Amino acid sequence: MMNFYFNASELLFALPELFLLSAIAIILLFDLFISDRLKHITYYLSQLALLLTGFLAFNLIGESAIIFSGTFVLDTLGSTFKVFILAFAIIALAYTRHYLKVHDLLRNEYFILALMSILGMLIMVSGHSLLTLYLGLEIMSLSLYALIATARDRTAAIEAALKYFVLGAIASGLLLYGMSMIYGISGSLNIAQISNFASAATLGSQQTLILNFGLVFLVIGVAFKLGAVPFHMWVPDVYQGSPTSVTMFLSSVPKIAAVAILIRLLIDGLGSLQHYWSDLFMILAILSIAIGSLVALNQTNIKRMLAYSTISHIGFVLLGFVTGVVDGYGAAVFYVLTYILMSLAAFGVIIALNKNGFEADQIADFQGLSKSSPWLALIMLVVMLSMAGVPPFIGFYSKLFI
């Protein structure tokens, strides 16, 4: 049995999460009591909360601690991931406000749900227990389901939210089943203790067999959150059906959290079984790159095309983890960060073209863009060339490192 104890000084290492949670509660109360003409302040308060949380996370870079009875870890990797999550979230929400105003969807619950999903991501990044990781994952996922459905008058958005919810629930169940098997055989929820047990397990024994069986379910759960083939069914429909601002958020910020849970579960926890899960990742990577690239060619909706592009990029990310070496993991993380920058830029151009309720989501809508908006056309050209991996753009270097 694990002995739980509490030390007030440990709260300092979880300050970003505690501050963001407190900020969400304050913003909720503020939104409840203010008049309608002051509702727009919620956006600025949300951005201020993210900025201050990012500052707190940045100050913790270089610190190292395992707190809350071993359920929460603070390290340089986690703190750096948190800073990137918060920075990209600030950019995404800045675009979001313009889009929501144009389409008459500006509701304060949108920003509250976005903050809640970010809180879940921060918990995932620092999870050092199967329970903590799953808690962060569910906070993020449930917030995202509701975020997609904020456009209540859009049938496509409601359908996308339901589809994401149903498939997400199945994936969460599979992930939880895999965690329960690993807990059952190792007798611990702690990542470090699971790692020690996996390293000591005799090759070919019943213990290894059960660990591998649980490992398969873990890989399926993580692959769904990343959107890798054949667990990609939700990605094109959700990207297309969601409001473009939500699609931008979905395609960027949660990807860092998904890579973080992959690192915590499979590298920190089951790194000794790397020769097993790397074979699974190789299959997922090849299928994702092939199917994502080929199916994208037949799309007429640009959000759907970018969804299949995301699937293809995830394949390259998984290739970095297949290597089983630190350089490969580093290349995969760099690839994710560069992809998010490209995704934010691409969806930023789409949102900039949205005027008076017009949704520029068809590829045909971009015809003649070089004449009507030369700068936006240039930005989109650079983004597409970078996504394709054409030198000297940053997308080329991310693929080269992989």
C-alpha cells in the first residue's frame, strides 16, 4: 500500500496548476455577477491568467521534485512543455476572439472551457501516477467535447462533439483497461515503481505477457489522442464540423499533452519494453504517413485536408519514438512544436479570411487570394511549403532531424 502524506511546501512546485485553477474559479464568479456589457472582460482575464501561469511555469524550469506521495513530478521537460502549452494557447485564443465575434458565437463559457482543458494538459504533463495521468486526460477531454459543442446552432458542431465524445470514451476505456492490467500485475500506480517492476520482469514470463497485453491497450489509447491510423476516424469529421477557432485549438495545444502522456507512460514507465512498443509504433507511423498523405489529395474542404495532414505528421512524430534513443525523442518533440506553429499559422489565415459570417473552409475559396490578399497568400504558401518539408523552411529541418 502507498502511504500518502502532505507537505505544504510541496504546493510551490504545483503553483502553475493551482494558480490556473484559482483563476478559473475567480473568472467564473466574476462572469456570474457582472453585467452583460462587461462580459468581454472575460477574454482579457483568461489571457492574463494564461500569461501569469506561463510566468510561474517558466520560473520552475530547472527545478526537480516528485511530490504529493509520488503522484506529481516536476522536471525541466515538464516545465518546458507547460510554457509551450500556455504560449500556444494564448496565440490560439487571440485568433479565437476575432472568429467568435464575426460568427456571433462569442460566449464566455468558451474561454472557461478552454482554460479547463489547459489545466488538464498541465496535469497530464506532470503526471507521475497512472491515476494522475488519467485525471488530467479526462479534464482535458471533457472540456474539449463541450468546447466543440459551444456552437449550439450548428448541426455539424453538435455532430462532431458527439462523435468525438463517443470515440473518446471508447479510447479512454481502453486506456484505463490497460492501466488496470499494469496496476494489477505491478501492484502500483506510481510510474517509477512500474518502471522498476518492468525492468525486473523475467523475459518470457507470465508477468511480461500481462505487461505486454496492458501495453497494447495503452498504445491504442495514446494513438487515439494523437490521431494515428487506424485510430484516426474522429480527426477529419471533428476538424471539419467544429468551428474553425476550435479546430485551431484542437490541432495545436493538445498535441503537446498527448506527447507528454506518451513520454510519461511508455518511456518513463515502460521504457524497458521499448522493443515491444516500438514495433507497434512503426506500424502506426507507416500507416499514418501513407493514408494521411494520400487521402488528403482528394479533399475539397481545407480543414479536412489539414486533418489528414495532421495524421501524416503524427506518423513522423511516432517515427522519432521508434528509435528508442534520446536524440529520436528530442527530434519528435521538435517536430510536434514546429507542426503546431505551422498549424496555428494555417488556421490563422483561414480565420483572417472569415468575414460577416462567411466560412472560408473550401479550397476553392482561396482561388485568387494572391490578388485580393497578397500577404495572406504569401503566409499560406510558406506554411504549405513548410508542411510539405521543402527546404529551407522549418518543416524541412524537423523532418530531417527525424
